[in-house]
Amino acid sequence: MVNQMLANREMLKVHTPKSARLIADGFLVAVLVIWWYAAKGLPAYVLPGPVDVMSNLLRFGYDPEMLWHLGSTGARVLGAVLISTFLGTAFAVLPLWWPWASEIVENRIQPFVNAIPSIGWAIIGVIWFDVSNFAVMFVQVAILVPFCLVNVTVGIRQLDLEIIEMGRSFTRTNSIIFFKLVLPLLMPFIASSLRMALGMAWKLSLVSELFGASSGLGFVMLNAQESGNIALVIATCCTVVIAYVASDRLIMTPITEYFSGRSRKGRIIPVNQ
């Protein structure tokens, strides 16, 4: 659960001994040394050294072309996360107003969409929409929607129906009940869905852009692989990791902590990520 995970994270920050941190840092240094030593005996197109990878990684911070590709991927990730969270929430709340929709959403739409593998969606997206930004976002949204749907559905099952019934005693307008009662109660789960979708979207971006994009980090990786620039391939993967960690720490962690704090006050516990 999100509240428990955040509490455990804070406890680890406080109680983690310095010796454990030194061991972790030493392990990282050892990996870099082993990598550097192993790369000396292999050609660059098989295993480039850490220096070559770092030089390519830094290009994403100053090279206009690389910045353009990074920005293209970031924009697609943001759009896919917002759209998939909106669609997942919309499908999840349908049974609140139309109970007969529960069978369609949970036992028809969700299993079908969730069963198609990621590579299948990538191929379908290219066939249907050719190489385009829409094809890339279609692939990401199609894969992310089921996860957001499950998360918000769990939130709906934990809603306090007595509060909703109390709201109906004041008004019979469904839109007012939804925006004043249901949506605030679901916000911790929606925030959790956003965070989960963001992490998955960065991972999916490479796969989707390999097949259906003329820009982005996946496109950079494909060109690097064709030209034998393995250092750039590894640097692109590292860029995705850095971008995910930065967006999670700077954007999603504050949002999740804000709604988790509100949920503790209201005794709402969102589903585990």
C-alpha cells in the first residue's frame, strides 16, 4: 500500500547505517571497475567502456538533436500517462452509475486488452496508424489502461457507500456527487495510477518508438544499433532510467505524498503499486 510504502521508505532513510551505504557505493564502484576492465579486452561494438558511454550520455544534456529526441519521448510519455489514467478511471467509474457495465468492463474489456502482449500492440499500432506520434501513443495507452483500470477499480470497491448515500440526500445530481464526493475519495488511487503508469510508460517508450516513430529515444537507439554504436545504445537506456527517476522524484512523489496524507486523514488506503 502506498501509505505503508512511504512510511517504510522514511524508516529506511533514518535507520540505514552508514556502513550499508558505503557497501552499496563500493559495490557500484566495483561494477564500474569490472566493466572498465572487461571492456579493455573486447571491441567497442561488443562492450564499450564506461568513458565512451558517459560521453554519449552527456550528449543528451547539450546536443540539440539529442535534446529534441529526449523531449519528444517525454511529451509522448506525459500524454500517454494522462490519457491512460483518464480512460482507466472513466471505465472504472461506469459501474457506479450503470451496474450492468461491471460485467462488460471487468470480464470483457479488461481481460482482452490485458492479454495482448506489448509487442503485439506495437505491431498493430504501426499497421493501423503507420509511423507517427499517434501510433506510439496508441501503443502506450493500450498497454497502460488495464493497469490504471485495476488500480482505480480497487479504489471504487473501498469507497464508503454510506457517504455517497448521504450525498444523495442533499442532491440527486450525479455530476455533483461525482465531483464533490467520489472523485476526492478516489484521488489517492488515481495518483497511484499516475505514478505506476509513468514508470511503465518510460519503459514502453523504447519499444513503441522502435516500431512506430521517426523521433525519440527509441529512434535514437535503433539508429545506434544499425550503425554499431553500442555505447549510444547503452547511454540511451541510461537516459531513460535517469528521466524516470527524475520525473518520479520531482513530480510523482510530491503528488503521491500529498494525496496519501489526505487519505490518512480520511482513512482511505490506496492499492499497492
